[in-house]
Amino acid sequence: MEDENTERLDAFLARELPQGDVVALEAQIRADDSLREAFIEQSRMDAALSSLMQEQQGVQAFAEGVMASVQARPERSLAKSVLSEILDEREASLRGHQPKRFDWWVWSKTAAIAAVAAAVTVWILQSVQMDSGQEGRAAPTPKFLARLSAGDGAVWGEDSLQAREDGWLGAGRLDLRSGLAEVTFGSGARVMLEGPAVFDLEQMNRGFLKRGRLTAEVPLPASGFVINTPLMNVIDIGTRFGLTVKNSGVSEVHVMQGLVEVSRTRGRAVPIVLREGLAVLADRRPQSRLKPIVYAGHDYVLPEQEASILATSDYLHYGFDEVGGAEIDDTGLGMAGGPFDISLLSESESGDVVRASPKRTAGVVGRALAFDKGQRLKVNSPDLLAGGTRPWSMALWIKIQAKTSEDGEQAMISWGKEEAIWKLGWNKAVGAGVEGALRADFGSGHVVAATDLRDGRWHHVAIVFIGDEGYGASAVGNSARDLVDVSTHVRLYVDGRLEALSGARSNTVLSVEGGSSVDASQFYLGGAAGFEGWLDEFYLLEGAAPSSAVLELYELALP
Amino acid sequence: MENHLNQNDVQEIEEDDLICAVQAGDLAAFEQLIHLHSSRVRAFVSMRLPVSHLVDEIAHEAFVFAYRHMDDFTVGSNFGAWLRAIANNLVRAEVLRYSRSVKNQQNYLEHCLVESSQDQGLKPESPMVLYLEECLGDLPEGQRELLQRRYKLSESTRDMAQGMDQSEAWVRTTLCRVRRALRACVEHKQEVSTVARG
């Protein structure tokens, strides 16, 4: 009996114990103190040996992951130097200079700053390791930082930054003369501007209010959202605050919900943390401190409640929840040409009809599909994916084991052919970015996120292609149509949070107008050669979904 | 009289140079420090909290924290112990966070491992990982090969059994015995060290 238990323990540690036996082992461990002790001790030694004896490749991947975080999340303890950096960058951009860059890592400056007391995660989007894909090309900078998501009677100044037809905005200055305008940042933070107001979009998670009033509402994944004013720096740690900047630059902040860290930009710059119901003012006197004032948060206009993406967008959806049968139903809504049901029966190479696993298995919600090497599903594709640069979004849950076969497929979804192939999957290439992280390829170009997904747990991933639909000559800082590039027009999300990029390689996405298009009569779940892992709750949506929609899809499956 | 430096001395000198370089703003030097210490930090975290996905997360955050606070570190003191102290604090915080979530308690086996870390006596100043490395070095060749196959080459039990011309049951039970022996060896070294310190 003892040997049997010993064998089971080792099989469990080696992840070789069938699920049914895991349940039995768990029951035994619950009932037997000495077995529980053995389980704990064996687990400790097993984990320690795994760490100590890990191959160099694993050590390298770990080091790369840490380096990506170190560079994507700048040092917080040096608050003043970080803030100085922001100001330096602003001055440099006013003088038309680019901020200083490191040799091979390209830094955009601080977009968000981390925690004061609680563990608040912060990121900036643009610490990108560039592959030498296209000589002479600068490191990619996202073309679109935010989206004009709503407005009520907004009147804009002549020189104000203009949005694309679908509302996307690049970096620049919004000059709202009157009315209300709501801006949703790439990070998911939302700002309601009350005109007259002058507001600069600086980063995916950072803005500068020169004058006027705004209310900021910040969901958890966007914690660390920063608004600077001429006299004040405000970092959201909680969820909602109002900010007013007078023409003189005098600034006041009112915390409506959660926590906010506030500091002056000059003089006594020591940050303080304000909680709900408190307000402070920063005046122009150089040695002055932040001064408490009467709270007036109720005077600010709140951002509107957002409509569900599933109520406002056409979409395709596979829940994979069928109990049996050879069909997987598209339970989406409104996607032209649909429904796009999938058959689990497919042709083998010899032309015979065979049951093509993937197998049904337990999923995040109901059932999921488990793919093994060589397994994939062919889907008759909506026109959306053939549209070259037409925007689309995909979201799904995936689970990848820590160990996969070396020659296995990294793409979990693919379509197109020859030079125009889209592949969405995870990164296997050493040196292209963090190994195991979410990756999107178009032809020779790619972007790689920063979170290693290979941990045997479910993760929600989303890939948003901003494309160029409605992109006009008058749009965002361009006199002519911009090239759509995979390294600048794709956003990657993991577990509802916009990911920093650990690697990118430039490649122009073919446009229909350019005389070619992506061959997308079919797309493949499981990639071209068969992804090794689990897929669940797949959504394909029309248009470039905002961060809030990605968060919504993520939260749909949470208990 | 000639001074001879042993390998540890050389590593410490190299390490001090790297730390100075990081403090002066050299990011590449920090990557080298990660290479020097990541296995041991992860092993330390593993012994404190043997939940694989938490091990990587905590070790990762420990290095990020260390980088951010590099200016607080005094060159010449024990960098490895400093990293372990950071990791230890993160383990404590994670255990607290974990135990607050009812959802986490549904996974009983993982819950057991997390719970056990609360009453575990491993201190960051204890060189348990070093002892483990020494114990590994003392293992007979056959047992070392077994561990290499499992942990370095990630072979399945079936492959190990075939490669070593043994049964799968033998592989599993022997691995358990070797791990138990390693634990006893580490504890013995710790006791001897405690006695020697008086």
C-alpha cells in the first residue's frame, strides 16, 4: 500500500496521474496525515530540484521575463526622477526631439507608475525588443492610444486632434471648446472631459490636463493610470477621481472612489495617498504643500455606463459546449454569412472522412476542446478576415502545458497563405520576445507580449487588430493614409489586461486597396499544424474592440 | 605569501562588480545577476511554497523588486541572502492573499501546500539550497542520473524506465526515496551547522 501511494505521489508530481486517480489521491491525503506530510515534503523537494536542475534554456526564459518586466515597469521608488522624466519627455517633444533611447531596448517613458501600499501593477506598452526586420525603421509606436467613445454636444477647436471615423485617436492634443467628450484609453481607463478643456493624450495609460475638468474612471487592469497637470501628478490606484485645472495651472483632485496618489510637480514633491471623499489643491507657490480642500466630487460628470460589446457588435462565438455529436455551433450574432458551424469530421490526407480530434473536455465555462499535435479544425471564414486591413478582434481562453513537444505548432489560429498569413498563438522563438508569451504574426512581422502562458492554467487572451477602416486623410497627425503594420496596429491582452510588448518585427499588412487581400476562405482553429493545448469560448468580433470589451469578455467566464 | 581565491570568492567579486554596474545604471549587468541567482532563488521559493505557478511568479517579482531597490543594497554584503529575504516576504504576502480567497481553497492539494508553508521553519538566512546542492553532489551516480533524466531532461517515467532498463514502478519509488534521502541530508547538514555555531 505504501509503495502504491509512493508511486501515485510521484505520478502526480510528474503530472502523469490520470484525473480520476488524482481525485482518489486527494481523498487519501485528506484522510491520512502521514500521507499528507509525505505529499508536502515530496512536493517541496520536487519543486526545488526542478528549479535547481533546470536547463539553461529555462533560466534564459526566466531572465528574459524578468528583464521585460523591469523595463516595462520602471522604478517606482525614485518617484521624483520618474516624474522628472515625464517632464523631460514633454519638453523634448515640444522641442521636436525624441527622448534618449537605450541601445537595443527602446523605452517610451513612464506611462504608469506602480503601487504605494497595495500591489498595483503598472505597465507601459512600448518597451519593445525590435527584431532587425526592417532596416532603418524606428521602433514601433502604437498609432492609436485611445478612442473617443462618447460625447454630448462636443465642439472641438480647429487645431484639435482628430479622430478616425471609428473614434480611434493617436497621440496629440484635444481642444474641447464646449460640451462633453469621453475618451477610453488603450489601458481601459476612461476619462470624461468637460469643455472647455485642453487635454494631451500621451500614452496608453497617461494623459496631461493643461486646463479644464475631467473625471477618470479606472478599471483594475488599468491601475496606475496617470494624469499630470502643470502643477500636479495624479496616479490612480483605485477607481474614480475628478480633476480640475484652472488657467493659472492651479490643480485640484477629488477622490470619489478608491485610492489616488498625488504629488506636486515641483517644490515639495513628496507623494501622498488620498482616499475616497478627500480632495487637495496644488498652487503655484514653489515651497507650498498640497492643501486639503472641501470635497466636491459630486460636481463632476461621470463617464457613461458602457454598453455590452455583445449587444453592439456583430460576432461569431464558439462555446464548445455541445454534449456530443460532430457539430460545433456558432452561437454568435449578426456576423455576415453566418452561422459558421464547424464539423468535427474532416478529411484526412488520403481523402477519407475521419473524426478529427480535438477532444471535448472540461473548459472554463462548460466544455472546451483539447488539441493535440496535428489536430486542427477548418472553419468557413467570414469575409471580415479577408478584408486585408479591416479591423477585427479575437478573444478566447487557452491553456498550455509547461512542456510541449519541440516541433509542435505555436499558432492556435491561422489563415491566409504565402506571404499573407496571419498566425495567432504563442512565442516559441528564442530572441523574438518572451518565450511562451502571446504572439501575433502577419507574414514576416510579429508582436510578442510579455507574459509566459505555459503554466497549465487557463488564460484569457485577446488579439485586437486596429486596421485602417475609415482612416481618412484628415486623421490623426497624417496628411496621407498610414501604412498598417502588424507591429503597430495589433494589441495583445492577457487576462483582461493590455500586455507590454517584449518583441516586435515590422511588416506591412496587405490592404485590399493595394490590389491584394488575405486569402481567408477558411481559418483554422488549432493553427496550420495543430496547436497543443486547450481552447474555449472563442469570439471573433467585427471591429477593433476597446479594452473595456476585452475585459467584459474575460469577466464573462469568471465565477 | 600567495593568496588563493576559491570559486565562491571569484563569484562574489564578480557579483560585486555586477551590482555596482547595476547601481550605475547598467541594465545588462542585472541580467547577469539573474543568471547567477535565479535557480537558487526559485529553489528557495520552491522549498517555502512548492506550487509551481506561484514559484515562478514570486521569484520573478523578487528580482523585479530587487532591481527597483538596488540602491538600497550594500555592496559586499550577501546578495543571495538579500534576494531570499525579498522572496520570503513575497511568499508570506502570497500565502496571505491566497488564503483569503475561498476559490483557492477548492483545490485541496494546492491548498495543503500553501497552508504548510505557514508553519514551515525555513528562514531566508538559512543556506538550505546550498546544502541541497552539496547533497546532490554526494549522490551515487545512478541516482544522479535518475534526477537528471527527470528534472533536467524532463523525460517521462516510461522513457526513464526504458532508458535505465527498469520498471516504471522502480523509477517512481526510487525517485521518491532519493527525494526523501535528500531531505534527510539537508536536515542533517542544517543540524550540524546549528551545533557548530553553538
